[in-house]
Amino acid sequence: MKIILKKGAQVKIISGRDKGKTGEILEINRKLEKVKVKAVNMIKRHTKPTKENKGGIISKESFVHQSNIKNIDIQKTVKKKVKK
């Protein structure tokens, strides 16, 4: 079954460390079949100070494999269409 994913769609994490969390898709990497979801799979990056950035420890999202997410938006639209 093919999963239809679009940037900005609401998804739910179904497995892994962040199981049960929901968020919107920020970025999609179709070649690696991975998705970046807002406030899910947070990692710490230690960055050096530069002219533009102050540096220090920065928290940011990392990619999650698309098999570990479930699209919430599509389920809501399907339920509305099935309604008699």
C-alpha cells in the first residue's frame, strides 16, 4: 500500500521512541523514504560559533522512516466520504 505524504500534513508516530506523538510534516526525502516531523525525534547538535550563529547545543528534528508514521488527515477525509 502506498502512503500519500505531503508537506504540512498531520501524522502520528506508530513505532519507535516517540510512539503516539503527532505533528506536521516539515520535510520529505523521497529517495531515502524518510520524513521530518515537527517536535518528533529530537536530536542535539553541538555547533561552533560563527559570525551568523552564536553556537552551543541546539535541539532539532531528525528524520523518521515513513513506515513508522500514519497519516491522520486522510483518515478524517475517508470517514467523511463513507458517511451516509
